[in-house]
Amino acid sequence: MDIEANLIFVRSFRNTFGRMEKALVLGAAGQIGTELVAALRAKWGTENVIATDLRPEALEAPAFALNAMDEPALRALVQEQGITEVYHLVAMLSATGEKMPEKAWELNMLTLFHVLNLAKEGLLKRVFWPSSIAAFGPNTPALDTPQYSPMDPTTVYGISKLAGELWCQYYHQKFGVDVRSLRYPGLISWKTLPGGGTTDYAIDIFHAARKENAYTSFLSEDTRLPMMHMEDAIRATLSLMEAPSESVKVRTSYNVSGIDFTPAELAENMRRHYPDLAMSYAPDFRQAIAASWPQRMDDAEARADWGWSPRFDLSSMVDDMVAHI
């Protein structure tokens, strides 16, 4: 038996007699999904991670076209593939959602209910559903935002995330569903393009710096927001999902913190690589959204409960982005 065949046998044995992991990633062609699928396949084997999206041509097999709004199709895929764990990444993000709020609410909420109900019926062992800093609002403490804070989101995306957090907690308390969640800050990656969020400037700026050595930010120069390198976000996700159930004490969504900076601070750090980078500022409707979000989050619960700790600071994040874009 060669090495690859042996690895497949070991994974199959574990799946049969151990944790029986077979994951389904919904929205796998998005910013998070692209890298999460790769990380899961590296751990469990390609054959044990199914990727789905409306655009399956953007995915590597095994992959299927799936509209997560189609509950019968989702149910059939879960049963046919023997799925035990779902990573539900389907969502309409903040900036895009403000342009079509009713559609954003329907997409963000109905798809969550489809997955939670499959878990309630015993078809799934675990569910991961991401929340966001968008669930906070203008009355949330902006600096070192604690895990338990006033939450009054001002966007339909944020409203859906806050509602989703409470539904996740409800399904855990009432039906024993093992659903886990992180409140992602802005996520920064060189592997995929941004998908319509308010923190997208922190990716756009690297592409603009390389092409034009100039960037116009849609947020003001002093708008501080919590951010995270995608590698840290994926590692946090896997760490949370691998934690023993008794260690997961927050069943709404965990604060996780990486770095925080303003557009001006990011540009200044980038000038180590682009000394003549020109910055201008033209705040648009996203400025009001960003102003309602935390500037820096306290993630003490995540650190204490399952050992979270980020690896990237501002300079190492910038270095990595510049090296790859």
C-alpha cells in the first residue's frame, strides 16, 4: 500500500470508527470558502470535504452546484453524501445587502434555518455558522468590545447576524444542536477578491498599490476597524470546530481579534514596500456602516475556552499580502 493509499485508508477508518467526519461547505467559492475548503481537505482528505456553490466551475472536485435556499436539494445532498458537518458560509454581505435588504434577509436567514433543522433532526453532528462585527452597533463599546455588549446593528446584514446568533443559541439550548460560531472581523486575503463588504478597502488597497501606486479609500483616514489575516481566520475556525463540546461555552458567537488599524495606518505601513504610495479619501455610504462597528474587540473568552491566539500583526500581514499580490 503506497503512502497516499495508506492516508486515505487511515482517514476512512477514522471516519468509520472515530469522529466520522465528512464536511459540506456551503458558499465554497467565496472569500472564506476558498481557503477553508483547502484547509479542511489538507486535514481530512479531499474525498471527505464536499464543496458547493452556485458557481461550481470555480471549485475543485468533489463539488456540486447547489442553491442553499433549496432545502430539498440540500437535504438530499447531505443524505446522499453522508455529511456529518456543515460550514454554512452563504450570506449577502453588508454593502451589497443594503442595496437589496429584503433579499439579503431572506438569503441569510432561510439558509441558516435549513441547516439548523437538518442538525435538529440528527442528520448533522456539528454546524459552523459565521457571525460578524456587523452584529454590533453604535451603542456597543467601540474599544475592546467585550463578548457580551449592547448590540444594535444598523444594516440588514448585521441584523441577520444578530438574529442568527440568537437562533444558534436557541437551537443549542432547546434541541442540543452543536452549532458553533465566530464573530469575524474584516478578513484580508490575497487568494480571493473581496465580496461586497465594508472592510474591502483593506484588500483593494494592495491591488491598487501594485498597479497604480495610489488608492482612494471609501472610508475616512482615521476609521479604525478590527481586521484579521485569512490564515488566522481559518485557523480560528478549525480550532473552534475541533474543540471538545464542553469547552465551547459561548453558543451565540465568539469574539475573535487579530489586528486593528485605520486606512492611514495601513498605508503608512505599506510604504515600507511602496514608498510613494499616494492616498486620498472619498468616504461613501460605507463610512456610516463602519462608524457603527467596534474599533477593537476583546476576545478573552475565545482565548480562555479553546486557546485562541492570532499569529499575524499589521507588519507581517502587509508583508504577506505584498509578497503574494
